[in-house]
Amino acid sequence: METINWHEFEKVELRAGTILEAIYFPQARKPAYKLKVDFGPLGVKSTSAQITSHYTTEELPGRQVVAVVNFPPKQIANFMSEFLVTGFADENGEIVLASIDKPVPNGSKLI
């Protein structure tokens, strides 16, 4: 594992956001959803997330997530991803979302 200093960590914009919409993304190479997430003062942003094993499109709206919002946009099939939602791989390599256990304002920075 490579170590980083505090200044390097501060460059990563890990922010809280609330999922507004989740729809299936059939054009993605691996099963994925398109997510629209409200980051408060940072606005509503979209991403693609390979989280179909543990979550349905119906249960995701209203859920708060932790996301990296300062990566450059990335083209995924016919879709532009604007941020990276964070999570952990389970024992089968399927992603479980990193979550917030009590509501915080959208756009809050992880400190």
C-alpha cells in the first residue's frame, strides 16, 4: 500500500449526495444502472454504477451515497459519467455502496 500525505487526501472531493433516480443501463459492458444524484450546491450529476447485484432501481432513490466528484467526466458507452460512487467489493466481487448512516446535507464533504 502506498502512503499519501494529508495535502494529497484533501484534493479528493468525497461528497454526500442523494440518489434521485436509478435506471437500468443496457448499453454498459457489464450490468449497471445510470444514477442521478443531488449534491446540493454542486448540482445534480449523473454516473454509471455496477451495483445491480445488491440493489434494485426501486430501492435506490432517496439513499445517500459517498462519491468522488472531482474526477474528469468519463465516457461509458453512449453516456457521460460525471462522478464516481464509492463502495466495497463483497466476497464475490460485487459492489456494496459506501453509505451514510444518518442524513447529512447534500454536498457535504467527507472530513
